[in-house]
Amino acid sequence: GAVVSQHPSWVICKSGTSVKIECRSLDFQATTMFWYRQFPKQSLMLMATSNEGSKATYEQGVEKDKFLINHASLTLSTLTVTSAHPEDSSFYICSAREREEIFKETQYFGPGTRLLVL
Amino acid sequence: KQEVTQIPAALSVPEGENLVLNCSFTDSAIYNLQWFRQDPGKGLTSLLLIQSSQREQTSGRLNASLDKSSGRSTLYIAASQPGDSATYLCAVSFSGGGADGLTFGKGTHLIIQP
């Protein structure tokens, strides 16, 4: 149980295009989903917190107009990198917290999406 | 600024040895602490979660301890195996309350030599 999937697993795009990454909780409902970014040889950095049915909360330094987050249902959150540039190339990982397990605080992580912007 | 630091950054030991990975955090008012494993190019696998009220958690050959007052946690791996080779990440929920993301350390890259 508690499986989180991401799609696509990796993507290559041209500079200036927009890329959408999906994060799904497959066998549970997730009230809250988190988006992280990991640059090579660096740790994961929290980008934003996404709550179902409300606006995402972005961490300091993360441009909300560039990284659009939509959490339209209890099983799906999407991250859209708008007008991507080479410096946006990174490993993007989402996590989800099961609604029924909220007091246990365990986050279940997706397998990640590797983005390369040419 | 709330930070998580992991030492060492890399470690290589022969198979069968017991080893300890260290994690320190700057704010003792944590909600919980988790240890994860990350294989190259992959996502994260949760190993152990310690609530702020707990002092340790065990799972198989893994034991994680938490000392909030000193801002430290250790991950003990007994009888290491080549399959344990991975990057181990320590992550802290500083505020909790069910709504906060995690602050990660940079990880310890572990290699177990056959």
C-alpha cells in the first residue's frame, strides 16, 4: 500500500516550453502533497506544499508563476514548469501524506521525474 | 535558518561491518525525524520515522536514535551487506502539525564492499 507514482519519469524539452509533471497517490487519498527539487549532488529542497482544493504554499525563493501547482483531487497533484530554461533542469520528486494517517506524519515519495532543458 | 547536516558525506566499508551514520539539526523543536534511502537516479524509500517523543526506532538491521536536546540522530546499520549501498538521507519536520514539508540533509553516500 501507500504507492505514489509520477509521470513522466523523465523528459527532455527545448528552452521556453512548458512541462507538466503528474503526481498520483495510487491506493490512498492524499490531503497534502509536497514537491521537492534535487540538483546533482545536492539534497532535496522543498519547493511547495499542495493542499487539495486550495492554493499551494511556496517556499521562499520559488517562483509561483513559474512553477504552477494544481491539486485538483485527493489523488492527483500536478507541477507545471512554465517557460523552462536550462537552469530548471533537475530531479523533481513529489510526496504525499495519506489522509487517514495524518497523525503518523509519514510522507510517501514518488520515484521522481528527471527534467533536462536544452 | 533550520538546517540538517549529515556526516560523513561518504563512507566505504567492507561487507559485514557495523556502521553509524550521523545527522544533526539546528532546531531542537522538531516534530519528527525520518531516515530515507535513495538509490542512484531513484526516488526515496522511507526506512525509519522517529516521533519527537521517541528516542529510537528499529527495523531489522537498522536502528535509529534521536536526541532532541543535542540536536542529533544516528542511523546504525548492523552486519552491512552490498545491497545496503545507497545514499542515506536524514530529514526533519521542524514544525509538523500535519502541514509541513521536510528539511533534508545532503546525505551520506554509502558503499559496502563485497
